[in-house]
Amino acid sequence: MTHPLLQRPTLEWTTRVATTTNTADITTRATTEQRFTFDRIAELYDAYRPNYPRAFVDDLVSLSGLPMDGRILEIGSGTGKATTALASLDRSIVGLEPGPSLAAIARENLRDFPKIEIVEETFEDWTIGPDLFDLVVSAQAIHWIQPDLRFTKTADALVSGGSFAILGNSNVYDRCSLRKELNAIYEQEAPSLLGPPPTAWYGDSGPITSMFAESGRFEPAIHRRYDWTRTYTEIEYLGLLQTHSNHQMLPSAQLDRLLASIGELIRSTANRIELSYETHLYLATRLPRESA
């Protein structure tokens, strides 16, 4: 009998690329448009992607000095994983989410919070006036944004003294007790996925702190880290893997073999696998325009 998580529809991949005659721009946009794979697995994303530790919200407020009437912009809301935590602040929030299925789930998850609006648009294409927001937040999404707009467009949208916060969950695979066995499976079934996980981009050795500095638009970034663990069953872990874009880009038959082998491994270990996470928060204040 086929595992329930392997009984999924065939995905027809399309690429949403802006009309342009600039070859370099096409390459950049094609890379960032991989993000649209998530909309085809919106229900899996909502069910199995981890949330964020509550402590980040408290630090976000204290570090940014967010006023009681402050306005928040979230870049890449997904199904509302971080937005739900931000909702407890009772501030006005505009969440940008280009995927219609992801946006629909986010609206349902946030239906009890009238101050939150989910806008079905990309950050690149959304028209944002200057000095509109006190805080801009991007959770697990800023790496999908065009590099030339990540900090410039964000800085323009912030009020004087406003802050930009980048949040990301980084899976620390080396701490997993099944790492050796998992590596062997990937070596056999998907060797292209071996190596540091994509989420390491958000970790201590990632580029975010230097990117803030190199933008010339923000003060030095403040960094906070939150360590935690989560135990997954076989079904939960296979669901989580299918929300990773690098796994979704594998040919269907290859992904099926990979998931089947990992599922067999987890069933052999009491149907449990524990993952260690680091949630990283980077926050910086916008420089005055005359200093930018």
C-alpha cells in the first residue's frame, strides 16, 4: 500500500518571471520565483512547518521600540506562522503573500484578528509609499526576495527610526541522532541535497548581519538566537520534508524513493525523530535618509 504522503498530485511547474530584456535580471528573477512552489503544497506547509518561539515577539517589541499604534508590514506571510504570533501585539499588520492558496489559509488562520490584512502580492511588485511602517518583518522569506530590493525598498517603507526584522528557523542537522543514517539515504537517493541545509542561511555563520551593513541603509543589526527541539512522527517528518523547495524540485519518482526510505528508517526507531532548531532574529534600525 502506498504511503498516504506519497499519494500526491503531479505538480506542473511554472515560472513567474517579470517581463524584461535584461539577461541578468531574468536569471535573478528565475531564482527567486522558486518560492512559488510553496503555493502548490499550501496545506502541507500549514500542517508541518514549525512555528516560532514566543520569545521572539517580546524581543521584537523591546528592540524595535514599536509604538502602541505602530504599523507592521510582513514580507512573505505564508500561511501565517509568524503572523499568528505577531497578532498578539494587537497592531495593524499588512502581510504580503503572493501565493493564493497560502494567502487563503493565512486569512482563515487569522480570521479572528481584524487588524491584519493579507495582500496577495509579491514584495517586488507591491507599490509601497514612503514612511508608512514602523516595523517590517520577514520570517523565512527574505532569501526569496530580489537582492537589490531586500533592503532599499524596505528602508524606504519605514518611518524614521523604524526597524527591519529578519527571522528564520535553522535546522541543526548535526544534532540529530539519525544524521548518519539519513546521510546514507541521501547519498543513495538524492546526493544533490547533501551538505548544509538551506536554512543555514539564517544561522550564526550566515550572511544576514553583513547584508544589513553592506546595504548602507541600516544601523548595525542586533542578533538573538532561540534554541529548541521538536519530535516528529514518520508522517509529520515526511510532510515537513515535502515543504522544502529543494525536495519539491526533485523528479517525482526520485522524491518518492527518498521519502519511502526515510519513512522506513523512522519506523525502525519507534516512529520518532527529534530535530534541533535555532531560531534567529536579526533586527536593525533604519538610518536617517541624509545618512543613507
